[in-house]
Amino acid sequence: MGYGLIKELPETEQPREKLVKHGVEHLSNQELLAILIRTGRANHSALDIAKDVLYHDSRGLGALGTMTIEELTTIKGIGTSKACQLMAGIEIGKRVIDFQYAKERITCPDDAFEHLRTRVAYLKKEKFFTLLLDTKNQIIAVEDISTGSLNASIVHPREVFHYAIKKNAKSMILAHNHPSGHPDPSKEDHQITERLIEVGKIVGIEVIDHIIIGKDSYYSFKEHSEL
């Protein structure tokens, strides 16, 4: 049985009223999503649809960070407009986190791992990032370069160094995830690392490490003396 219309709930249980009275931290994931979704569908409130969104994928809330508009609109009650609202809310959250970590200093591979692990925790595909650093090894930006199994065509030096040059980075850390959970590098990982190190020498932006992120661990090329 659904919740019915949100306005039919006691005022103290309506998400927006609850947020105003008690603070956003007191809302459940379902209630937060319901606020973004705003309206329901026939005989189903925004809370009902929010529940369907959360249970659409076994990863729950974490899956939202990787879902496309096409995937979201397969959920009954989520049209293009609601899908855009959800994606916009999620993207704002990501950017707030990036802003909070701006100027964080990277002193060792573990720092890079901790900075990126939540970003890649729920990804089902490989994604390649660069952490751009200034002269003090502080993070300038984290750039999303490509998605898919790594190879020379998908991770092209032109895209990698375009952002680094634009942001006036002094150095960078390469990073990508292994959805299998095992961070050991492949032959392609080694080849791409070597290629980008050489390009970095030419353009004057040092590649100081390549971090491969697994489920609960990582592989650092620097720690293994491969840089």
C-alpha cells in the first residue's frame, strides 16, 4: 500500500515541513528524494516514487550517482523532468564535496585514495580521472576524463592534458577504478601510464602517480617504484 498524497500525511511527517522544523539531517534518504521529486502520480505520492527509486538498484542510494536519464525514466512516475531534477541535485552534491576538498594537500598515495574512493565506490564501469595539483601539491580540480575499459584510444593525452594546461596544474595524479574490486594493474594500465608520463615531460606537467582503486584497497605505481 502506498503512502497516498503527501498532503494527507500529518504535517509533522511531510518531508518539507519536517525539514523546516527539525533540519535536513533528520530526513531519511526517501524523504530527501521525495522533496526533489516533488509530485507523485495517480494514487502514489512522491514518497512512493522515492521508495521505488531507492529500490530500483541493489546499490540503493549509491546507484543514483551513476544512473542516466534513460535509466531513471524507466521507473514509473519518473519522467524526463523529474530525472533532470534528481540528476541536478546529485551533481550539486558532488560539486559541494569537490569544493570542500579544494586545496586539500596530497602528501601520499593514501591521501589520493581517500579523496577518490567515495567517488568511485558504486561505479559499474571503469572511469579514468586526473587529480590536478598546484605547486604545493594541493588539489586544483578532479577531472573526469573517460568511461570504459582503459586503452590508448579512450584515454588520449589530448584530453588528459587539455584540462591540466587549462587549470595551470603543476603536476597530476592519474586514477581509475577496477569494478572487479582487484586493483592490480593490467598491461594496458602500464602502457597508458608510460605514455602519459612521457607526454607530461614534454608539456611540463609531471605525472607523479597512477592510483588504481579497488573495493577496499588501491595500487600505487609510485609505491611500487614504477614511476
